[in-house]
Amino acid sequence: MSGLVFEVFFQDRLVIAALPGHPLTLKNNIELEDLVDVPWIVPLPKTAVRDCLNRILLKHKVAFPRNCFETTFGSSTWSYMKEAGAIAALPSNTIYDEIESGDVTILKTE
């Protein structure tokens, strides 16, 4: 890969989101290990976002969520969040409008 130049176009952060009214939205600081048994929506395997989630969990020595739905971000994400009371690990840029409008809440984790 010599001779190639890599340039960062933008940086994003992975957030854990819940719908307003979810019991976890009432907590000020949530430990990642407290979320293992909650239904999750997680990125598909072998994607950059999933790798990021894996690194964060590994760094904090937290097991991968036991009850998860693997999908790309889309309408199925919102449906599953409503039906199952799930939380979702998503890049913040994919839900910027929903964050701004208050349609989704970012959980306060380290």
C-alpha cells in the first residue's frame, strides 16, 4: 500500500440509542455490562461499525449482547425498537435528524 495517501473525510461516533420513554433513558450513567441482557440492534458482522462495537465491548471487558437483531439501519430498526423495547448501536450521523427532533435518545454511557 506504499504510495497511497489516506485522508479522513469525517469522524463519527458510535452511540447507543433508545426510543423516548425507554426505561434506560431515565438513567444518568449506564454501565455497558448493564446492557448485555437488553434486546439490541447491532450492525452486521464484518462491517466497520460492528468492528467498532466489538472493540468497545472488548476494551471494557463486556460480553457481546445475548439478545440481538443484526441488521443495517432502516425502517426495521425503528420497528424492532418499538416492538421489543430494544436499544441500537448506531453511528450518530445515521440518526442525526432523529436525535435533533427528539425521536431517539442517546443513552449516557462512558
